[in-house]
Amino acid sequence: MPTQPVVFDQLQTLVAWLKVLAEPRRLQIFDLLMQGVQCNCELGEQLQLAPNLISHHLSVLRQAGLVDMERDQVDGRWVYYSVNLAALQALNATFGAFFHPARMQQRQPTCGPQSTLLTLDTIEEVFE
Amino acid sequence: MPTQPVVFDQLQTLVAWLKVLAEPRRLQIFDLLMQGVQCNCELGEQLQLAPNLISHHLSVLRQAGLVDMERDQVDGRWVYYSVNLAALQALNATFGAFFHPARMQQRQPTCGPQSTLLTLDTIEEVFE
DNA sequence: ATTATACTTCAATCGTGATTGAAGTATTTC
DNA sequence: GAAATACTTCAATCACGATTGAAGTATAAT
């Protein structure tokens, strides 16, 4: 029985991130925040989306640690949102590692007729 | 009004991929296929999942172009699945580009009190 | 204090997609 | 040709999450 290629926890973390980002509006919001700090109303105007929806999506992004929030020092009614750089770096590194083409391996199925075919890799084992 | 940072189509494509992969079982299946060719039954045994579910997830992965399918030449009842290398490369490149930390930019909100504060970038424009 | 603004939270509805179980298909073996 | 195997497709249920609308909160202006 082959060992599990990626640790379960890593996979769960990756799925959590993917779930958060696999939503058009949310990905757009994230993308807009890559352009720099923005407030709810700016995002809403650009995406033609109601403020409560923006707020909701931002909270999801925030819970995932992908986005930071900061209240205005002068007028506390305003809230500014930005991408969390550390999270972005972690995200990028994890994605890059997981989906790196070099991780792909050669392997024959262990069941079906193919499993009995000899490959260049296994043929030497037979003669031992 | 700022220009849209990423073209809508690109974003949709990315979301489509993310949706497909943002599912624990599916990501596990994809991860297992990174180890090499496998058939339905092998995957099912490793994940303790019914064959029809495996089949369903594989068809989703296949529709997204991420996974290829091949019938056994000797015994056509057996079907082998593998990761599509070109798709993996495209995926990796797109993710890498989108989530690259270097894409992050400095920007001040255009509304709220912050918008009236002068920055080093904008202060020279004022004197023109 | 009262009102207005900017945003957040809550409750309810709606839709998409995961899961389940059963029927269907393709292929090989007897 | 009939039975068996490996897998696929279909129909139905279930659950999670997006959306909506309304109430709630925090802050500032009057």
C-alpha cells in the first residue's frame, strides 16, 4: 500500500484556501485588493455589489487570514481592507509546491492487466 | 476609475479550476494521480470511497481537462486515469502569476478621510 | 441628544453541488 | 449466448453556502 503523497492536514489547509477563493466575487475582491488598500464602498462600486455582500465576502477572506482590516484613525466609520502579505506568500508557496509539474511521477496501476506487464523498472526485480 | 486588474475571462477560468479542486476528495484524487496512473478501484480503496463517487469526481476533473482517461488495450473493462501534464503546467503558471506577491501594489483609498491625505506620490501633482 | 453615515450581523430563502442507491453500459470470460 | 466484472449514468435526497432584506452597531456631525 503506497504512502499518502501529501499529509492530510496540508491538504485540508489547501482545500480551505481553495474554497474561499473559488468564488468569482471573492476572487475579484481579492484581486482588487492586490491593487492596494480599499474600503467596502469602493469595492462595491467597482463590482456593482451591495455593501452587505462585500462585507460578507470580506469576512470570509478575513477568517481565512487572507485579508486584513483597519479602521480609519481620523474617522472610525471607515474601514480599509488589504491583502495580508504573509498569507499571500504562504498561499503562493503552497500552491506552487502542490501543483508543481515535477511532483508528477511514473507509476503503473497495481490492478488490471497492466499490473502484470513488466516495465523496464520492474524487470530487473524479477531476475533477483 | 481604475482599470480592472485581471481580465474577466482569466478570472473565470481560474475560478473554474479552483472550484474543481476545492473539494477534499477531488484534491486527494488529483494528488494520488500525481503519483502516476491509477484506476477507479485503486483510488477507491485508498480513499475508502464508493466507485460511483470516484467515477463522479474523476469526470469532474476530466471535464476541467485536468485528468486524462485511457482504456486498457488488453482488457477494455479497465480504465486508467492520469494527470494531464499540459493542464498541470497551465494551472501552475496561472496560479503562480495570479497569487504572486510582486503583484501587490501600494494604493490609498479614494474615499474616506484617507483620500484627502497627501502622500509622497501625489504631493508633487498638487504643485503642478 | 438626535440624526446621518458606513458598515456589520442576523434570519430566511434559494440554488448549486455532494452524496446515495439503483439501473445501465461496456467488455471479457465461460 | 449467458454470466460476471468494472465502471458509468441517472434520479432523488441532502447539505452547504450565496444571496436577500431587515435590524443592529459604531462613529461622526449637527
